[in-house]
Amino acid sequence: MRKPRLMTPGPAPVPEEVLLELARPVIHHRSAEAKAVITEVAAGLKEVLQTQNDVMILTASGTGAMEAAAVNTVPPGSKALVLNAGHFAARWADICKAFGINAVSLDTEWGQPVDPTQVANALKQHPDTVCVMGTLSETSTGTGHPVEAIGKVVAATDAVFAVDGISGVGAMECRTDAWGIDILCVGSQKALMLPPGLAFVSVSPKAWAKIDAFESHSFYFNLKSARKKMKEFDTPFTPAHTLILALRASLKRIKEEGIENVWNRHKRMSDACQAGVQALGLELFSARPAEGLTAFRVPQGFKDSDIRNRLVERFGITTVGGQGKLKGQIVRVGHMGYTDEIDVVAGLAALEMVLSDLGFDIEPGCAVTAAQQVLIGQKTVASR
Amino acid sequence: MRKPRLMTPGPAPVPEEVLLELARPVIHHRSAEAKAVITEVAAGLKEVLQTQNDVMILTASGTGAMEAAAVNTVPPGSKALVLNAGHFAARWADICKAFGINAVSLDTEWGQPVDPTQVANALKQHPDTVCVMGTLSETSTGTGHPVEAIGKVVAATDAVFAVDGISGVGAMECRTDAWGIDILCVGSQKALMLPPGLAFVSVSPKAWAKIDAFESHSFYFNLKSARKKMKEFDTPFTPAHTLILALRASLKRIKEEGIENVWNRHKRMSDACQAGVQALGLELFSARPAEGLTAFRVPQGFKDSDIRNRLVERFGITTVGGQGKLKGQIVRVGHMGYTDEIDVVAGLAALEMVLSDLGFDIEPGCAVTAAQQVLIGQKTVASR
């Protein structure tokens, strides 16, 4: 028997009652019922994103939300500052390139957090920057960036701050309005506990001013059209509205738990996972771990694929390896969304056994014990 | 008791076993299992589209596929000929405008089919046309356009032929390769019997030559990236892959019935619906009806909303009214995808009763009888 356990940093597990929503007969997307659902999820999204800004629903992967943020805000030839610290941050630069946006790249070593002082310096050097493009949780390295501090820096300038919160929102504290995030991009398949297919974008008045100042080359991802329709609780084009129905169910769950409790749960899972991994003598990859996933270096003499394949074969646990230049060097374990503390403990127990099978010298129970010590409050993890 | 019956021209009803696929636990989209599913659906889509061309899977509404077709094929400032005969054909022109494509509009009265001779003349007048943008089934008017004949005209020129097949493919005969359709755009929520959220684009070698000749301003909808990934049975960005799993189930159904039988079933449903509507003394809106929906004019002295609301209230039947300049003037009844002949007969019976309730002078059973006469072969409908 193999029981599947999804421990990837997106897609993340989806609660059973949310999955069942998807199996309901399809309704018409312009009906009163559909509008009522959008009205309800619009309010729920604002709560999760901690914002009073408009939140638009796009039928797309999270990348679609990033494209929408970039092309609607920065005219071709104008300047964007990309906080380039990983595979997904680099996507901002790729999007800029495709649309003729002049992207200045502020490079940070992968696994290190972006330094707000460097952002301030870069903005002094490039005062004509229209948009700073950053990341809340860099999924490729498992790093959480200091978005609050960066937001303060950007807020003091004319630039707007666009944040890829795809694997971060719901998995770690993120206060859109309080932190000065002008545009926040979110995906459905991470901590929002849905399958992939929807993306969300919140837009501040400061960002709308930039967006309204020019006609962007965009149609499907035109945020002005999306804003107009969202005011009527509608979308410009047929949305993936069975996913919107499912979103209502997952937002209901988040509301019941409370968004701060959701963040705290992810913080505990992250702390426990880190403690467990380190108790095994493994090295964390990130200097400032994100809270929805844990990335550790593949121990010398081992292959990441051996560890990951054995986790799948023996325990049905899916994890992911490194991307781009980190291929083969790290293993990334997701603990976001519909995941609880015991899932993390079980995952660590599996990791212990798999490493033991592969000949790695481990003491059975050491990772589990370390995680439990964190979870019962006997041990704390250095705060960030 | 109100039993919901979706008779809209998209979204269309989804078979129960396809809905249940959506309720399965989420898998990882880069797993061997996910690749195997894409391999299978890629073959199935080619069969449904009757093509040997590449077929790409996009996570978007059908409009996303139209945008992909336009921006990847026609450089800004170059010319496109839009066969403008309805609300959705006009979307081609809107997309061109957004991306700086010079759209020449060949206008046809709404409800009339595009005339292939006029297309030939327009192409003579505009020999620098890069792409002709047409429609298989114009959902706003219920008109099926003579795509085969237009395809012959375009094939004799340097232009490529892009067709919006969103509400047409699977609901009426469409032979991509034999008819010279270079780019075919398809949506998931119509005759392919899925919820909305996926779109498909097939691209011919003639179209790839245009696409490869320049760097388009596109990222999320970049067809070159999509082609590259599709060769590995993968997608550039996280796809809505629970919908892809469901697609496998709906394609299995289509394969079992046989695509020609699927077309024939839709032809019979369309003929029966037309016969029934006409037996009630109602006037068909289109001079060349599409086969996935029937549009009829609202009879003098009646309001479309009264008819449609009563259909919902009394029988749970959802239909749609007119769009744009046809608002209030027509009612559109969908009969596509997971819909059979008896659904159409039942819909006509409901329409009879609703019209009677509203004081319209009808003879009970007349629409049903006319439809049955068509379905048992006693009566034929003038072929197009």
C-alpha cells in the first residue's frame, strides 16, 4: 500500500471538502449565484492578504499575476528594479525582458535574504525606477525575504513595490497595507489550499495611479478591465469558476482558524522541520528560511534523486529537488496549506528511515524528537 | 424541488466521472504521473482537433488562447484581417488593438455567415495580411461560419488562418489540417465537457514559420516556450493540472463515442432544436446556425428575461440572452458537450410551458413533436 503524501512547496494538499466542491455540477458564471460567490471570496481574500486594496481574480498560474503586475505598471522602456535572489525572482527579469521593460537587477546570493539597505542604495542610484519587484517566499531556495523592511524603503520613493507572494501568502506573515506592498501576486495552489489555476493580484491606490497613467500592451491580463468587472463581482473573461467555488470553501477554513493562527501554525511547522533536519546533521540551505518550505543541502556522497525517489517509493511522500543552478544540490520539503504539525513529524520520521536505508549514519528518532521539542515548547529556534 | 439543467452555450454540463476526477487528491505537476497524463491528453486532443500539428495546453480562458494566437503570430504594426461577425469575433480586433496590431475589419452582419469570396477580395486588397482571424461558431449569434471554404481561400495566400473554435470544436465538424486552419483556439468548458480554466492552441508549420520569425511581446502566452515544454509533455508554468486529469476522462468519453459521432449527435440536437423552436412560431436568429447552440428572436411583446427567468424558476434550466447590441433581442440555448437528444426534447417541452405561462399562444407538444420528427428521421432540416 502506498498512501500519497504531497510535501512539495506547491501544489500543496487540498482539504477534502474543498476537493468535493470541485465535483459539484458546473453553474453558469454570469448567474446571481456566481456573483454571490465572487462577492464572498473577494472579502475573504482581503482578509487573507490583510488589505483594503482591490483584489482581482485571474484564471492563470501565479506567473500570470506577475505578468499582469509588470506590464500594467511599467511602460515599455521604463525602469524596474528586480530583487534577484532566486529562480522565481529571476522570472520578474524575464517578464520585463519580454515586454521591453528596462530591468535593473539587484543580485543577492541564492539562499541569502535581500538586504533593504542595498535596495535603498539601488533606488538612490536609479531614482527613475517605476516598480521594485520582489519576493515574499523564494520557493527555489526556501528563503523568506524581509518584505516589511523593503516595503518601508520603497514607500519612501515614487516607485511601487510588487511582491511575488505566490508561495508565501498564507504560509507566513504578510500585511499588504501595513507593509506597503502595492501589488501582491498570489497563486491558488499553495497556502490557499486549492489546486492550481487561479491567481490573485491586489493593487494599491499608488499602483493604480501608475497603471492609469498609460495604455499597457495587455488584454487578457489587463488590470483596468479586471478592476472594472471586479466592481460588479464579475471577471472580464470566463473564469475557472469551479475553482472559485472551491476557494470559498478554503477561505472559510482559513477564516475559522484565523489568519494569524494560520501564520503561527506555519511558523511552528517550519521551526519543527528545521530543528528535525538539523538534528540529522543536515545543513539548511537558506540563511533566512521561508515558513512554507524547508530546503536542506544534499549530504556529501548522496544523490538528491535517491533520497526523493525512496521517499516516494517507501512512503508515498513527494518532495522536490533544486531548480536551475541548485539542481541536485538541495531537497525542498513543503509544509504549507492543508498540512499540520503531525504531518511534519511524520515526514521527518520518513526522512530518517530513508536516509538510514541509504546508508547515512543516523540515530532513529533524533529528527522527530527535535521537532517535538520545538512543538511542545521545550526548544526554540533562533528568530529571524 | 429544482433540478439544475445547464443549457448555456458554455459552460456546458460536465459528465459525473469527469467531475469526480476533480475531487481526487492533487498530485505534483512535474511528476512522472503528470507527464503521462499530458502525453495521453496530447494524443486525444489531436484526434478531437483532427490535426497532426502541435497542440499546446494553456491555463487560461479561451480568450488567453486567442491572445496567444495573435501576439505570437503578428508583429506590432503588421496587419491582421478580422472576420468581424459577432461579439467574439470583435474580440480579435480588441486584442489586436491592445498589442498594436493593425487590424483590418471585414464586417459581416451579425447572424450572417462570413462570405469566403469577400475574404478573398479583402486579401487581394491587403496582400500584406499576416493573419486572418475567424470564428468556427460565433457564440453571440449562434452562427456557424464556413471555415472550410475560408480556409481554402487563406491557404492560397501567405497569410495564416487563426480560428476561434472555442464553442465550436467538438460541437461541429472541424478538420484542422484538411481545412487549412493554421491556429485553432479551443476552450475547456464547451464541447470538451470540462469546467472552464484550460485552453488549447494548435499551430501548423506555416504558423510556426511566422512565430519563429520574430520575438513577440509575450511571456505567459509565449507559444515558443509552450512548444518547447510540450515536447517534454510539460508546461512552462504550473498548469491547472486537476483539470488536465479531468480532460483525460472527458477525452476518453469522446474517443469511445468517436469524434464523427460526436459531431453527428450535435448536428441532430441542433436540427431538432431548430425544428422545435420554429414549430412554436419563433424565428431563428442565425442564417447559418452553429450546432452547439440555437439562438431565437424574442417574440414581439415579450421580454427575454421573463422567458429565461421562468425557465430557471420553474425547471432549473439556465439559458442566456443576447450580448452587446443583441441584448434583450434573442435567447440562446446551448446543446453541447454532455447533452443528449432527450435533453433537447425536454428543454423544448419546458420552453412550450413557459411561453404558455407567459400568455404566448402555443399548442402544447408542437415543439416536442417537431423535434421528435427530426430525431426519428421523419423530417429533415435544410442543410447548410
